[in-house]
Amino acid sequence: MYEKCMQDLSSNEVTTAPGPALIYRTIGGILDMYFFPGPTPGEVTEQYLALIGRPFLPAYWGLGYQISRYGYKDLDEMKRIIERNVVAGIPLDTAGAQFIEWEREDQVPRAIQDQYPLVRDTKIMLGVVWPDEHTAFPDFFDSTNKTTEWWIDEFVRFHEGVCLPPIFTQTLPQCLYFKVPYDGIWIDMNEPAVFGTNENYPWYFNDTDHPNIAPLKCPINPQDEDAVWDMPPFKTHAVWRYEKDGQKSYLSTKTMCMCAVQGKYRFYDTKNLYGWSKARATQQAQYNATGTRGVVVTRAFQIKYFSHVSM
């Protein structure tokens, strides 16, 4: 038995060929390849860990049975579902709440929505995800580290408790103390995933629970000098897998434009590091907020760091 580790952050693909053989194609980046000869599975693992170091060790409870979903109407509904599983004798170690949401956008107090204005007339790239307004994506490559500091502070405040002003409590004139003493964090959609990029009629236009806000449009006209980032000469699997029903696909399909800038870098070069950079800041937030290693579950990740969820 042997193992191979390839480290390359650009879009790439691997295909099989007669021989037998593997064909690796990539559109850029620095290509590092490592082979671990073993020959036993145990020795392969030892050789691999000698290269990357020991991986993230979650809390013991994080290795157990978990129940997780989104769309709970409120906390009481979540409690009822957990209790139903316990009564049925279904093993359960962890319960995760992806998010609890209002059924309709008109139920959200206007004062709350006003706390998150659009960043018009700025250089911030906006996409579409779950909120009923456009979404900005934190720049964790910010050289001043202010983004990470802000991110950590928000998690600490959420865990230790924050005093919500009257605009958030609607009927209560006094400050409402809000506290969620969580034990772990799940970060999702952090590829980052964006709805309907470059599409004229994205799927959420037919969804009654999501407003028809304009999708992100990237420079995909071949005459545009920035189009080279979304339309490199070779189309990897990440591009053509989404081409169907005559709909063209690009590197930015279902994500941000490749010409975007993170820190001092093009998103073209950092896209596959976005999940890692966000999870790294979140892991530090977990430590600062709880004082324990807990568990950080992330959908986009790199080797060694964090726990991974696949959907």
C-alpha cells in the first residue's frame, strides 16, 4: 500500500488513463506532490503525519452521534425534536442548530434589517446567499488582522452574552441580555458558495422564501481584460460539471468572481484557501469563547485542520 498527497490551491482535476495511470491537470499555483511508500497502512499514516503534523483533535463528544438541520421555527421546536430522539432511544451526543429563521422576510423587524445596510458605492463584492439582502464575504487575508479580530469578538460576545438594544426586542423598552453558551461551531457555505452567479434567472427567483435580488455578475465577456480570471484556456472539471441545458459555466459559477481581491491576492489564487482562512479564525474564536478545544466543523477545509462535513 502507498499514498500520495498533492498540495495545490488552484482549480485542478485528476482523471484515469490506460496503463493504468493518473493524469493531473491544474491551471496554476505551486504543485507539491508527496509519496508515502508504506508499505503497511500504519506506516503510510505515520509517514503522512510526519509531513503535515498531527491533525486537529476535537472534543470527545464531537466524535459521537449528531443531529443537525436548518429551518427550526424556534428554540422550542428544536428542543422537542431532540427530546423525541431521546425518548425513542436514538443515540445522541450533539445537537447542532444551523440557523433559526423567520418564515417570511416581512416578519423580520425593519430595525434589525437596517443594522446591515448594503455597501453601495464601495469596492466590496456582494453575492447572494440566504439573507434577503446581498451578502459581503469577510476578507480573512486582511493584512491588518482586523477582520479576524472582529470575527473572534463576535463569537465571544455571542457566547458570553450581549445586551440587545430596544430595536431588537421590539416591545421591551429595556435592554435584553442575550446569551448562547455553545460548545462547538459549524461553518457552512464557506467555499464560499454564492447563489446564481452570472445567471439571468437564478433558482431563487422561483422561491417564495427568497426575494428576487440581482445575482452577482462577473466579467465573462472575452473582450474584457478581467475575463481571463474566470475563463482560463483550460476548463477543469470545476467548470464543465455545471454546464447543462445550454447554460455556460465559468470558474465563478456558484461562487465569487475570480477577479475579486482578498488581502493582496486575487481570488483566482486564494479561492481554495477561503474555507481554511475562515475556519482558522473560527477555531481561535472557539478557544477564546469557551476555553476548550470543542469542535469546529467546516464544509471547506485543508488537510490537518478542523473537522469536515460533506453534503
